[in-house]
Amino acid sequence: MWIKKLRHPSYTNIFDYNLGNKNLWGTETLLGDWDGEYLFIAKDFYPSSYIEERIGTVANPYCHKPGIPTNNNLIKTLRYFRNIDEESTTTDCNFLYISACFLLRNDGVVRGALPDEQAALAISAPVVLFTMEKMPNLRYVVAMGRQAAASIEAGALEPAIRARNLAYFQVSHPSYAMSDAARFSEWEPIFRKRGRSGRARV
């Protein structure tokens, strides 16, 4: 598969580790519904060191990290709007959570600008487009943060969104320090007009 061949000297492709992982995105283990209506795009996953430290200690090293502010705030927001609850499952939640940068940075940095950011996002854009094409029920694309929005606006992703007549929204990255009220206000337009989906558990 062509995705396994993507390379950049400052990054590692997750498939180089030969983990046997079936998930294309590490965050699928949090929100991984490919049949869902919503695609959430953040900047990137964790650095390659996160994977290397977990190899041999967990069954699937390529999974989201519980308890971090990004994931906590995202789930809190979805619960506030009654889109998920304790009965929701990862693969039946109506949301798929991915990254604008598919490759894993090799500098060990969790936050901050990506190494050779424009090139890394350009290399990754076809993987995001591939993901969109594999979501038959996709209706809403949400860019979470500046880099995610820039990656959509700079390449073939924006034309793909227009071609499918998808609703597109930009919000702050979930890790951004802001009050719950401010975050919920920012997300409110995303859910205001849609009504309750038949697929989302409320």
C-alpha cells in the first residue's frame, strides 16, 4: 500500500514498526467510526518515541493516550452536546478522529511546530484525502487548530470538501487553554443545525 511508503527524514511512518496494527490513525482507538458523519482533524499524533516506549508493553502501541487534555476536552465537548455517552463505542460513535500530519515526528516533542511543517503536511494530505474517501456517510469536517486548518486550505482537501458538499468548521485545538464555556460556544455551530443523528447515541 502506498501509504506505507511515505517518508520524510524528520519523521517515521507507523508501518515501519511492523506492529500489525489495523488502525490507520492512532486516535481511532478513541473515536474510530469510519461509517460516521463527522471527521475531526487535529495537528498530529504523538512523536515516534511514544510508540517505541510502548512496544512490548501494550498490545497496541499505536493508540491514543488516555487522560491528556486534548482527548479529555474533546470527549467533554461531545458529551456536553449529548453526542456520546457511556454506552457509545469507539467504532459506533459517529466520529472519526485523525491528524493532518500522518507521519510521526522523530524529535520527541509533543507540542509545538512540526519539523519542516509544510512538507510534512503535504506528504500527509493524500492520507487524509484517502480517509475522507473511505467515509461513505461523511457530512462534517472539523479542523481543530491552525495547522489542521492550514493543511486543508493549502492542498486538495478543500476542493474535495466542496465537491462532496460537506460542511466545514474550524475550532481551536482541544488542548488550547480556554474555559469550557468558551470551548462549547466555539463548537455550538457544528451541532446546532444538524439535529440528532440516528447513529449518535444520546
